[in-house]
Amino acid sequence: MKKIDKSVADAYFREKTRNMIIYFIIWFLVSFGAVMIAEPLSEISIGGFPFHYFMGAQGAVVTFIILLFVNAKLSDGIDRKYGIDEEKNVKLSEGKSLDH
């Protein structure tokens, strides 16, 4: 199996870690930010419910699901960028050479 150069692996994990930190910040702001500023948000309503209630009941869950899809898409791109492609991994796990 082909070894990955340490500098490439470091850059790969640095990029993945940066993305995860961004996702956690977004998750925190959506989940707890709406609670922290609930008073001014209560003046806005969606479907007859105050916005802070909507964000707690529905918005945080929807945002989390969107973040899952964004993470999957961006992670696939990062994997391809650094040559850690799922297709190559399947071939390697089946014992096939990447040259053929």
C-alpha cells in the first residue's frame, strides 16, 4: 500500500480539523445563540411560533442535518484533493493494485 507523505497528511488533517471547528461554531450559535438572545427573537414569528421557540424545536435540528450533508460533500472533496479517494480505498481493501 502507498504511504502518504507526512506533510500531505498534516495538511489533510489541518483542513479537516478547520472544517470541524467551523461546524461546531455554527452548531453552537444556532443551538445556544437562539436561547441567549431569546428576548429580541420573540418578536419575530414563524408559523405562529416565536422565532426562538422555532429555532429550539426545529431550526437547530434542520441546521444540524444540513451541516451533516455539507460535511459529507466537503469531506469528499478534501479526500479527492489529497488522494484519499473512496474508490482507491475500496480497490486497496480488495487487494487490487491502483496501477491497473
